[in-house]
Amino acid sequence: MPARKVRTSNQYHKNFVQIFEDSAKESAKEFLKLRSEALTRQLRDAILGQKYNWYPLDAKYLRRKIRQGFDPRILIRTKEYVESLQVSKPEESELGILYRVEVPDKEHNSGLPFQELARIMEFGRRDGKKPYARPHWRPTWGIFVRDLPITVDQFRDKILADFRQQLKHG
């Protein structure tokens, strides 16, 4: 039986694939930046809100910290570390646009590079001495990964909605 031609009211663009690719890249860039900013806020909120069950500060250190007028909370002394958490500038990769949640590539007021300070705070010292490990990156990232199916659905919906808009106006 020969194929029957069917007429539809939809018009398909000759450059449909290119429009989708361009639209998806732009939507992805915007969406990923927003998700990275949300992850940064979650990380800051976890530290400022003392969300995780960390090993407590040494009583002597805590008294000295308070006496000197510093913040008595764990992982917070001057807030320089917490405020340094940032989303990197977008980078091009094989997969498209890449954002990172990171600390800056400079020195903290303690004299340690921020990356080294973050590593010590997250994992503690290798010799087992103070400061003890007070994980905040890994548990926050774990929550992000746990919520990934919802994020992927939102991502897909955003890309498709933006693509439909692009087809209408493009």
C-alpha cells in the first residue's frame, strides 16, 4: 500500500536542528549558572547555619575566639572563607558551558591559600591533629546529587520551553 501524504498546520524550519542546538546551549548556560549559584548559597547556608554535626571547637580556643571578638561558630572566624565561596566564570568544555563552585585562587588572611584551607576544613589534617575534619562540601554536594532527578526534569523543561519560544519568534 503506498504511503499517504498528510498535511499539517505546523511549519518546520529548515534549520530546525541548528535552532535547537543554539537554544539548548543558551538555556543550559543560564540554567547551570543558576544551579551553581544555588549550590553556593546552600554551601554558605550550611556553614552559617551550622547545619552539619561537626566535631565541636576546643573549649580553650572557643573562649579565646569569643574574647577576641570573633564569630564563635565552627568554620567561621572572620567570614572571609564563607564569603569567598563563588561561582567561577563560565568555561568552554567539550560538553558546552561549565561552571564551578569554588574558592578563589588566592591567599586567606591566615596565610594559607583558600584551596588548602578548604581542604583542611573538609578533611582535617593528615596527622590527626587539630583542626579536625568538618565536612561541608561533601554533604552539600550529596544533597545536590540526591536532588539531581528533579533538577534534570527542570533542566529538560527549561530547554524545551525556550526552544518552543525560539521557534515561534525565530
